[in-house]
Amino acid sequence: MTPRALAAALAALLCLACADVASAAGITFGQGRHPDASVDENNTAHVVWDAVDSGPDRLFYCQVPRTASGCTNAKTFTPPLESSGRSSYVFTPGGGRVIIATVRCCGPGEGLHVYESTDGGLNFGPDRQIGGVTFGQDAVFGPGESISGVTLGSFHNAPLAGPRSDSSATLDAGFGIPTYSSVAVHNGTTPVFARADGDNTTFHRYSGAGNLNDPAAWVGPTSLPAGNEVVLAGGSAGTVLQYLRGTPGKRFWSVRVFDGTNFGAERRITEVGDPIFAENTASPFGGAFHSVWIDNRTPNSLRWSRSADGKDWSAPYDAFDDADADNAFNLRVGGAPDGRAFVVWDQNSSTGSVKGLLLPASSKDEPPVDTAETGQLEVGLIVPFACVAKPAKARLQVTSKTKKKIAKNKRVRITKVVFALGQMPKKTDKKAAFRNDFPTDTLSPGFPHPASATVTFVPVKGGKAKTKKLKGTVRICG
């Protein structure tokens, strides 16, 4: 056996040995760095990550079907040269296609390489070099049959077929030296390129005419309120820009929705404090946006929020707060057609573990859109995440969980919940599980209808009743 074949065999054995290793924080895939994940139309998660070797860096792949508890169909690729920065990506555009892209540096063969599968990742074609430009900040599939990537200073597009693309568009950010950049494709046709340094945030958009790798084909830079660590996500539901705002100790991540020309009003989606390492994606199927980050307060926790349109976001869902949360870096997330997500991360070391987790942990553990605390209870309002198709009814539900132990004389219980949807008559429920179904025949499609639940609490040991109002929206398909 040749040294290369032996290395590949050992890597495959290592991954298979790790396939069934799971912790409270999910699956351990193996050693490496900079993972990426994408979920296909069958809710199967596809994961890639890089090794750090003395020669060319190996590239690992495996998949996690929804019914599996670990890595299956593990593969090892040997592209040329070294991986550099965030260099490897996986895309699942549909129809059983899985496209692995990896940027390699430096020497003969440097640039963008791809491996493509047409049978759901069971088999892949040979290495193809489609671009001669290196980039290490971000990459997306599109527009069309191409891959777009960015550095801090330039945009590069490489078609999957045809001659290799060796050019890029160098675009002035409008300020000194950017520290973060990101790219997305709006409506499948219009690339958007954003950059920030903490004191400045700007973006460029493709004009719609001309070569993507020609600076003359771009409009910008356009300024936004200053932030840092920009992350763009684009899909069938539109495009959002997520970035870090605020001051030390009072930072938060917010999003702005792109209208084709500019980004709209700011919406905060994380806690205020010190959230770090946020990542956002748009599912290629159904369009939902998914954001993950680390809540860096004590104890650290990995959190997740999602949105059907980039405007209304679910309340943060705590995935876990064990030791893995303290050692989670380089988060990436893939959205699934059923509204769940698969998040992956590394331990910021070439010898650390690459891990992954399906969110939420149980399909029944639906994240609420709004939460509130009173006494020892946290209550949350759950509304339909996807649009409701007439004549199906829209269910509103209030859940509760104990957040902390307190003295008995301060404990509370829920006595009733009053539900409201649009202009329809309100409905009252006095028995758990607190929920009610509303007809949808009078609700118009195309815009959100306000939903709410007014929760009444009474101290267990007697006292005055108090109320908390939770809010959300319901959309009707059409």
C-alpha cells in the first residue's frame, strides 16, 4: 500500500471509529478544523472539514441522515496543496447533487477545486479545478451553476463548467482595511458583498449587467450603521445581513433584510451581552434563515434562532451549555426543509475535534417565538413556523419550564392563557397543555397576522395574580 493510500485508509478508519461517538453536544466526526454543513432535500446533513498534514491537507466528508445517530458514507479526498483559512465548503442545490468546494494555496494548482456527486453523496467525481484565485473568507453556491467567494478586498466567481476562471473584481470597501467580509446571492441572481471593521460597514451589489469579475459591474460601496463580523445569507426567502453591534459588555447580533437595493430596519436576534462566533445561513429548500452563536455569559451556551422571512425570529433556543460550549469555534449551520438545522464546529486546533448537532434536539422541542420569566417559570409562545395552508387551522401554544429553584412562597402556577390571532374572537384555556386552534378562512395570505398569548400567573402560596403577554405572527400560504 502506498503512503497516500495508507493515510486515506487510516483517515477513513478514524472517521468510522468516531461515527458512533456522541456526547450531550451531539456527534464527534474526527480531528480537524473549519467544518461546513449543508442539509439536502431529504433532511440529510452533509459535512466537510480539513486536516492539517505535513504535505497536502486532506479533506474529509461524511453525511448524517435524519434517521442516523452518527457519520455514514465517510470519504477522504486529497486535493493539492494546503487549505488556507476557511477554505472548504459543501453545497446541496437539490436533485441529489452534493458539491464540495475547497480553496488551495500556494503553488501550482492553487485556487478553487470541486468534487461533485449526483447520487446524494454516495459517489463523487474526480477533482476539478474551476478557479485560479484563492480566497479564505466566505463562499456560496451561485449565481446559476457557479461558486462565488470573497477575500477582504475582492469578489471571485467561477462557473462549474467551462474554462477555469482566473480573474476577480477588486472592490474598494470605502474605508481602510476590512477585518470581515461575506457574500450571498439575492434571489438566485444578484451577488451581494459586505465588509466591516467595527467602525465601518459597507456593501456592494451586482448591477445585473456585465462580468461578475469586472469591478465595473458592481454598485457601491453603500454604507450601513457601523458593526463588525458581517455574515450574509441568501435563499428563496430573500437575503439578510447579520452583524455584531453595540459596545463591550452590551453587544448583540442584529439582522437587516435586503430589498434588492439596500438593507432595511435593524432587528436584534440575540441576547445583549457578549455573544460571539455567530453564523447565519438560508436553507436551499423552503428558504428559512438559521442563526447560531455562543452566548458567552456564564455558563457559556450554544444558541439557535430561525426565521421564515428574516423579520420575525424565534426566541433563542439553548442547545447545550456543557464543556463543549466553552470550546466551540468556527460555527457553521445548515438549514433543513423541515425547519430544523444542523450545526457544526471545531475546537480551534488542528488536533481538536470536529463536532455536530441537530437542532432542536427533539422534533417535539419546538423553539418558542417569544418568552418571558416570572417566578421560577419561563413561558414561551409557539406558533406555526411555516405558513399555514387553508383550510388547516393555526395552533397557538404556551409552554413552560422551570428555570431555577426558589422558595416555595415565591413559586407560581399558570391559571389561564388567553390566545388571540388577528381580529378573531379571543380564546381562553385554563388547563395544560395550554393551546388553541384558530380557523384560517378569514385570514389573508401574503403578510403576517399578529398572534399573542396573555398568561396569568398566581403565587402557589397565595397573592395577587400577574400577567405576561407573549407575541408572535402567523402567515397564511398563498
